[in-house]
Amino acid sequence: MHGTDTRQYRALSRMGALLQSLHERYSGNTSGDWARRVGLPAKSGVGGGVLAVVNRQLGIGVFSPRLDAAGNSVRGLSVCVGLAEEMGLHAFDSTNQGSAVLNALSLPR
């Protein structure tokens, strides 16, 4: 395997653990609520930023400094919930058929 390919493989092989860690650690004690409501691995910061990941498809970045009692961005949560619902991104929704928008974007042209 070429050197660059080896580095890419090593990075990708750790991605599952990283996504799991993001799910478990989102906003401390509210991670279960985040998983239920949004269903995307994410990390929030006390400055109002939220980063969420749709595995192998896209990353979502939201910034809004108004925080809830747990220290999470109020609007950031709202935006992520809306995107997950509208685009079919929720990883734990058993009726989720996946994102038609993302699937359409990935079609060969």
C-alpha cells in the first residue's frame, strides 16, 4: 500500500470510534436526549458551536451563542433537529429511508 493510502486507511479505521465517542459525549449528561432527538454524532461547545456528522456524507456546523441550562446552543439544537427530520438523517429512526437530497447529490452526472 502506498504511504498516503496507509495514512488514509489508519484515519478511516479510527472513524467509528470517533463517531461513537461524539455520540456518547455530546453535552455531557444530555447525550441520550441528543441521540433521541437528533440521532447524529455531535460535539457542542460552551461558546455556542455545534458540529454534527452524517457518516461518509456531510458535516454540519452551527453557531448561535444563546445556551440552554445544560450549556448547549438552543438554536444549534433546533437547526440540527430540523435538518435531521427534513433530510432523513436521524441514525436511530427505524422508518428513515435516508436522505433523498444527499442521494440525489451523489448520483453520477
